[in-house]
Amino acid sequence: MRNFISYKQSLEILEKIVIKTPPIKKMFLTNALGYVIAQDIIADHNSPEFPTSAMDGYAIKAEDIKKEALKIIDKNPAGSVVESVVEHGVCIKTFTGSLMPKGSNTLIPIENVEVHEDKIKIIKEVSAGFAVREIGENYKKGEVLIKKGTIVGFAEIGVLASLNIVQVPVFENPTIAIASTGSEILDLGEEQTNEAQIRSSNHLTIEALCKKAGANTLQMGIVKDDIDSITNLLESSLLKADIVVTTGGVSVGDYDFVQDVIKDKLKAEVLFHGVTIKPGMHILAALKDGKLIIALPGFAYSSTVCAILYILPMIYKLKQANEKLPIVKAKILQDFPRRMPKTIFTACNVEYKEGIYQINFEGKKKGTSAILTNMLENPALLIQDEDSEDIKAGDMVDILLLNQLK
């Protein structure tokens, strides 16, 4: 008799797995997009290093703001250093990004003055220090700008470029091997020869999820339901991948051989087999030579939900990324009774209205765990804990935003 554990217990078991820190490599700045930074990035200078103009105008001393006229003594284009000094009664025409001339501490925008030959008249006053970017306004020398574990995005690339960092130290991404098992399933392009055969999407759906999360993938395709084929699949995949993911063959049927191979042929350490969740209660997780095997159910919806719940967090962990599943609070617009003592994940529609997320179930199909179409359009998963009460319309509930998965 199999011992089922709770969803919370299954996550705690996976969280405790000790994994090796992935190798670090250096990548050219823009090639590092999507990778995880392997060390704190610390500013080696102030930005700006000197007071700088924030707009086009005239650099003056603030004390001269009420003077009848100020003489223009020089121009100060960006990228050059003007030698002239601002004394009382004079100004220097200064452009966006230029260093503020010596002696000046305020910038009068060009639209705030009238120009008469070589003099300006201030027609609209500004406060002292206006439009002057102070030393270290962007960042200060010694400041941690990007923390280790951050995924490189467009903003990180911009900051790294400003620091003149050409080669970025990043962790290597994990490799995930993916296969679907079943003698009844067909791969893409394979011709159907009898009505009992079905088209597999699981291995491709999970590959897409893993790639989006930043993992390298090894697509192992379709494997027939026999001991030798499944053994060869798992043994070869374990040589190449950090995680091996299979779908099908973990239930209690006569042809569910994946569990037998993992337990009896590989002699893997079974972490759990059976979790009180819906969908996906027959999920199996095991360790073999420091590599993780996660065997998912065969139904498309079940395998996809379980891949989101279990595979993605393990990818984040292997990548050393400061990343979590996007779980937020939402207002439910209808009653939703508790149906069974399990943690249940139900596909719903979500939209952001009136400052909050709101969910409903319009158009969502009911039935078996094979309904993957419920994840189309603007989907989320409603999360009901196994010890939760009946949900009433207007309650705030936990949802997992599927279109915000990383």
C-alpha cells in the first residue's frame, strides 16, 4: 500500500535536497540575457562622478537668480570640459549630460530665459540646485547594484554596460531531459495506425516550460511501454541531464513500468510516490547518483500542472536564481465548494480590475485531467489547500498566474 504525502510535505522534501553549485562561466554582456549572475555586482565608481546637467540651459550661481541680466561667456557641449569659470554676473550655456562648469550650482532651462545678444534675462525662476545631477545620483562607489542570483534582464544589461563590464560571470543553466512513455502515443508527424493511438503533447509542453524557465533541454521523445526501453531512456538521460522528467507509467496499471524501473532496475532513492494533490496524485520523485528523476502522470493537464509545481522550482534552485512561482491573491467571483481532502489546482480565468486580480470559471471545461485547453487565453490556477473551507463569492484566494511563469 502506497503512502501518500501532502503537497506541503512534498515541497519540503525537494527543498532539502542538497545540490551542487553549478559551474560559473563568463559570457558577453548581451549573450548573458536570461542567465543568473554568479556574484554581487559592485559599483567601482560614482555615477555621475561630477555634478552634471540634467537638461539644456544656462549654468549660473544660485545667488544670481534675481539679477537683471547675466552675461553668456562660453558654451559647454556634452563630452567636453569647459575651462571658463562661472563667477557672479555671468553664465555658461550648458547642454544635457555636460559637466556643470566650475563655480556654478544651478541650471536655468532655456525656456526660462530670454536671450539678448550675449546676455540672458531670467523670466522664470528656479530653486537652487535645479537640474543638477549630484555626484552618485545613479549609484555610489562600493554600492551593490545587482545581487548574486539575479536573472539578467534589460535593466541589468544597461547597468553592467555603464560599469564597463564586458564579460558577465553567470551560472551555467541546468539541463533537463524530457520523455513521454506509452505504447499508445504518437509523436509529431507519426501516422496513426489504429483508433486507440493518441497524439502526445506532454514532452513538448514540458520542454517549452523548461526552456522558458531558462533551462537547457534534451528532448528524448516517445518511449514504448516496456522495461528495457524505459531503462535505457533513464540510464542514458541521467548521464547527460541534471533532472530527468518522464510522463506516464506511474499509476497502478499493468503497463505502468516507469515506477518499476526507477525502484527496481535503477535502485534509485524514492523521495515520494503519491501526493494528495489534484491533478497529479501519482507523481514520483527519486534521486539517482545526485540526479533528480521526476515521473509525472500521463494526462496532459496533470503532467503540465505538476511540471509547473515541481519542475520549475527545481530549475530555479539549480540555476541559483532568486525566483519563485508567481502566486498572488485574487477575488473569486463565485462560490467554489471544497470537493475532497486534497490540495486542488483548478484552471480559471484571471483579469486585473479595480486594483486587484479577479477570477472566474467562464468557458472552463470540466472532466478528466486531460483538458489542457483550460490553460489557453488568460489562465491561472486556483489553489485550494487540502484543509481549506468552502470558498464563497467575494473571498480572497491564492492563484498561480500561468502567463507570468518564468
